[in-house]
Amino acid sequence: MKIKTAEFIMSNSNVTKAPKDRIPEYAFIGRSNVGKSSLINMLMERKNLAKTSGKPGKTQLINHFKVNNEWFLVDLPGYGYAKVSKKKRVIFQYFIENYFKEREQLVCTFVLIDSRHDPQKIDLDFLRFLGENRIPFCIIFTKADKLPSSKLNKQITSYKRKLLEHWESLPANFITSATSKLGREEVLNFIDEVNKDVAKDFS
Ligand code: GTP
Ligand code: MG
């Protein structure tokens, strides 16, 4: 897919105030600092479309971007950042849960996992939440450039094995790097295919 336009539309903490356009939507979520905003910039070939930071907790709201005037891409705050106060964590959980439960346009959620890390409870719990709410998802292994390829393959194989302890089959999954652009074509082609599949539901 060619990216012709990518524009920031709005940020908010309340899904009922999100854009009303009936177009397919794709959300990016995962632990704080996993690389959600960087991946969005890499996919869109834009340096600062989504705000990134070396410090976790940068993205705090639901951020809508419109791509090619045809679909939404959503940058979400990360979960699992220990330094966030308990009160903030509760608010976050509330608006993120609402987003996933209420957003009718959402056709696929990309759950990002740092390819260097072994499976973490918080990610497995989040995948279970999506499953229980019948929210379709894919997995994106990020920061692939940080591992030598033999170690990368080993990590991902063992991650998939862990998933199969909980799930009957694996979702679509991608390996990406925001620095080398690895996986860009694959993720965009996947979105292109889903857009075609769901077109009749949005016409
Ligand atoms: P929050 O908004 O805080 O939840 O974080 P995020 O998941 O949006 O992460 P962000 O994109 O802000 O990136 C966090 C840090 O990881 C930044 O320092 C990025 O430069 C770095 N980073 C992200 N993706 C990659 C990648 O693919 N490779 C490398 N080497 N660094 C990356
Ligand atoms: Mg972010």
C-alpha cells in the first residue's frame, strides 16, 4: 500500500468523542516503551507524526490519524508502566477498556511485543482480554534490530510456543524494526487486505 496522506485528527480520553467517520480502524497497543508510536511513524514514513520518547509513558491519550482518507490508525498509551500512579492507572484502564469495547469501527488491534523479552503476564492477560471480548488482533514483534538474527528467531519461536499453550492457533504476526523498516510492507499489505475484506461492511 502506498501512503498518500497521513493526518493527525484528534486526541481524547473518551471513546464517545472519537471521530465518527465510518471507516475501518486499526489500533496499536502494548507495554509502555515497546515502540508503538515509532512503528506508526515508520509505517507512515513520517518522523514526528506520533510523539515518541526514550522515557516510558509518553502517549497518554487515544490518538486518531487518518490514512489515505480511507482508514484510521490509532496510537494508544502503553500499559504496565510501574511509575504511573495508581489513580492514573485506573483511569487509563477505564478509558482503554471502553475504547476496545465500544469502538465499532475497530477491525484489528496490533499488540506490540518487544522481541527481546520473554512472555510477560501483563501481555498475555491483555491478549486474553481481547479474546474474551472477541476483538480481532495480530501480534507485532518490535525492535528486531536490537537482536542478532539467530537470537531473534529463537525468541520468537519460543514466544509463539508460549502462545499456543493458551490459544488454539496463532494470530497473524509480524517482525518489525522502526529503525531498519523491517516488516513495513508486510504490515501495510495486511491492512490493505483487511480493508478490502471489510469494505462491504463499511459501504
Ligand atoms: P509509550 O507511548 O510511552 O507507551 O511508548 P511507545 O510504545 O509509543 O514507544 P516509542 O515509540 O515512544 O519508543 C520508545 C523508545 O524505543 C524510543 O526511544 C524509540 O526510539 C525506541 N524504539 C522504538 N522502536 C524501535 C526500534 O524498532 N528499534 C530501536 N532500536 N529502537 C526503537
Ligand atoms: Mg507512544
